[in-house]
Amino acid sequence: MSDYVTTAYGEALIKLMKKKNIEKITVDELCETGGIGRATYFRNFKSKDEILTAYMIMRWREYEKNHKLKEHKLSDIYRVQRYFEFCYSMRKVNELVFTQGHHGAILNAYETIVTDSDTENAMDNYESYYMAYGLFGILMKWTKGGYHETPQKLAEIVVERIFSSNRN
């Protein structure tokens, strides 16, 4: 699917979610708001959660490319801090999704992002899945806590306390 389709449906869905619960949003409303037809929706997505997941993955891939994150290991503080900066930049969307009980869409996105399962560099190993779920858990706690820590502080916690303790 194209970035255009993902962006149109993703932004339309988020706009509609600000007004009402995702469960009450119809496909017709979504298509009208996004300016794309029903056939395109059904050809590309099985659910509104898939739209959210695809939208977050697309946004992450842009961010990842702009910050040259592939040049850094998953456990590198630079990459971990950029991950939390990205999450912070998406905080309004994250809060909306969490509030409406669809955090599985975020988890699916972060699983794909961390494991690279949508690229030719897929890392199908336990460590990458451990990272995906661990970082998602930290994101949930951070979101529910009101983002009191900075992305830098969270990166330090993850790298110094979690990563270093796993190496011993």
C-alpha cells in the first residue's frame, strides 16, 4: 500500500477518533474524511486497528531514515533516545489510542518497528521481540504517568539499568 493511502486513512481515523470512539466510526465516515473510496479501504485494511498500526509504522520509518537509526544498534543510547523522542512526538495519538482501548495497534506497530519484520532486514530472534515488548511496556507506563520523564532520562534508564543488567 502507498504512503498516500496510509496517511489519508491514518489522519482521517485520528481526526474522527478525537470526536468519537473508534468503535462508532463507520467505514463510510472514514472514507469520506480521508477522501479515498471504500474499495481502497477493503483492498488495504482488515480493520481500523490495522490503519493505526500502518500509520505508526510509516511515520516511524520516516523518522528512522531522517535520524539514520539503522546505523546504530538497538541497544545504543542514541537509538533508544530517538525511539522515546518519536513516542513523545506521537503522544497525542498514543493517548487517544490508549484511552479508547486499542493499544494493541501500537504494540503491533512497535513489534514490526523493532523486529524490522516489514523490511528485508527482518530480525527474527528472541532479543528483538524482547526489546519490542519491553519498550512498549515502558511506553505504556510513561504514557499513563503523563510523560514526566524526558526521552533522554528514559533512554538512560533503559540502557544503564536494563541493557547493562542483561549483559552480566
